[in-house]
Amino acid sequence: MRYTGNVVVSKERNPGAGKAAILRCRSPLLSRESLMYSKFLKAAVAATLVAAPLATMADSAPGEQKGDWIVRAGFSQVNPESENLQPFGPVPGTGIPESTLVVDSDISFTFDVTYMFTNQFGVELLAAYPFTHGVDLKPFAGGDDIRIGSVDHLPPTLSLVWRPFGYKADVQPYIGVGVNYTMFSGEELRPSVLQAVGLPNRTELSLDDSVGAAGVIGVDLFPGEEKKWFMNAQVRYIQIESDAEILVPTNVNGVRAKVDAGTIDINPMVYGLHIGRRFGAPAPVAAPEPAPAPVVAPPPPPPPAKCVDSDNDGVCDEVDKCPNTPAGAKVDKAGCPLEQTLKVLFDFDSAELRPESLTELERVVTFMNDVPFATALVEGHTDSVGTEEYNQALSDRRAKAVFDYLSSRGIDPARLKSIGHGELKPIADNATAEGRQMNRRVMLIRTDSGM
């Protein structure tokens, strides 16, 4: 709002005539702190009257937010708008130039109390230790800012808050809207500034109290299982607009000229960090159910009759498909070894099955028919004579020869898989003819779990 330059003559001969006279005459018996505290006391009494009906309500929902009290205490920073009154001045008859009036930021102790009248909605009252702000002028013509004085304010705020999450949530955000009543006191103008602009030393700045809207966004972080103590961060917007006057003493005793300086738009953002405590009844503990009557266990059934197991492999002879299992071998439920190995040997550089190998292959055919859940891997091997690439291909052909034979005898090909390893897995010394003969082989390895 632009400075109007209106001058009003005020006759305040009786300093005790009222609050306004006390503020503007600045009686030495009443300091700026006591003025602020008197305002704070009135606000606290009003807030108590508002909260008293809520305090009479018991915690009607133990273990839930309804009926809980939430208390936070910490510090907040008030950041006013960057330009609070533009233009300010010039003031006729003084050296105050046309300027922008700026109110700087301040940090102070703050606390708030919330009463939850439902599980999601509550009433919050914000209070604080007085904030003290410096007041500067930024001349339009440029140059350094001029610190002209300071002012104290208290911003008690009453808000309706919404907490969407339940009692047990670790992270509990909230938002709220409400009304703010800001009280100003302790307005001081620096004597050096007054002297520089040609104003009497008893010239004063007066700011009217303000009523405006307010909003808050915050979050409570509950680290523990009990959900009592928590950490809080919050951001507030408060609408603060105050009409400012400059009170200039005149030569007439008790008469001062009031200069209308305009409306100061402070409208700060308030950033706060707090520690909090929630007060409310915990969830009721259910009474333990009575212990059931002891149950007498029936006697254990007699052990089953022991069957005949001739090869001691743990499988009764009547279901044992492999009755002559070597001692100590692991067997499946049919009594057959889990490590079923087929040994088929080949001539040098040949993948043709030897006649003597057919007996071994027929044994496998019988086993695969008796144990229909068994699967196997057919592995082909060679000695080290020849190139590694040639031996790999030869081992593949040997494995495929056994695979084809078993398939031709009725074994489902889906139960078999063939692979060649070339000369990579010898079982004997390739330096001797006997060793090379043993390495030219095909092995059959069971791949099922025996179940």
C-alpha cells in the first residue's frame, strides 16, 4: 500500500488513559517484555477457554487417535515477505527518503498442542516465545539498507488439522487451516536514525495487531513401537497485515502528530523443527483366555511289523526292484541305487556298440522299466588320441549310440539326455593302452531324486 502522508494530531496528556497511551508514551514502568507477556497472557486465557470443553472429554478410543493430546516443542524461523511496504515515504519534514520497508527473519522457541476429537481431525493451538524482527529501509535511489528499529510479535494460531493415517503409522503427515491473531509490541526506532532524519528522540513506530488466515503442513515421525515420542517438521503460512503509524512529538505538551505510514504486509512462511509427545490411553490388553483342560494323549500305536530286507537297503524285499544293492549305497523308494552307472566301452576311433555291451544295456532297460520315475544322463567320453575337436564329436556319437539303443528298446526319450565330454574327463592314464581303453566309454548317470 502506498504511503498516504496523512498527519493526525493526537492529544495524549494522560499516560494512564489506556493501552494505546501506554504503548505510545512508553512508560519506563512497563518494559517491552512485560507488554508482550500481558498480551500473551490474554491470548493464553482465551485459548484455555476454547480448549476447556475438549479437555473434559476422556480418551474415548484407547489405542486410537481420538481423545489424544499431541504436544510439540522446538524452534521455528519466521521468514516475512521480501518487501513488506512499498513505497514507504518520503515523510514530509524529515530526511526519510522514498524506500521499501523490509522486516527481517527471526528464530524463536515455539510449541503447539493438538486435541484429537476424532481419529483424523483435531484442534491445534500454536504459541511461541516473542519473535524480535529488525526493520530496515531500502532506499529507491540505491545504497545500503538502513536499520531503523525493531519490533516484537507473538503469533498465536488456532487451526483445524487433518491427520489421514492411523495411530500405529510410523510416518503421520497432517494439514490444517485456521485463524491467526498476531500481537505487536516493543516497537523501537533507533535514536541515531531519528537524529539523522531530523525527528525528535521520542518519535515512535506503532503497529496494529493483526487477524488473518493461516495454514500448516507437517509430518510426525514415530521411531518406536509405543508411538509416543516423535520428531516433527512443519511449514506454516500466516497472513499478517498491520497498519503502521509514526508518532512524532510536537512542541505542544502531550500532543503528537500521527503519520499514517501504510499497511505492512508481513505474511511470513514459518519453518519449524520440534520434538513431540503424544498422550493417550494405550490399546486395552485382552484378558488371557483360561487354559484348556489337559488332554490325556492316547497310548502310541504298536510299531509296525518289521519286513524282510535281504540287502539291508531299507526297502522291503516285496517292493525292492533292485534286490542285490551293494552295502551302503543310497537307494530310491524302489530300492535301486541313486548313483546308477552304466559302463559301456568302445574300440579305438569307434562309436559302434560292442556285443558284450548289450548285456549291460539290457540291464539298464530292465531298470528303467521297473522304475518308471527314473531319468538319466548318457555321457560319452574318449581317450586323448586325436584333436580335441575330433574327440568331442566322437564322444557325442558314442553317447547318441547308447541313447538310440535305449530308445529303440521302448524307453521314453523324454527320460533320457545325451551329452559328450570328449577327452576332458578321463578315469585312467591315457599314457597306457589299458588306460585309453577305459577312457573310451559311455556312462549313464541318474538325474532324478529317487522320489
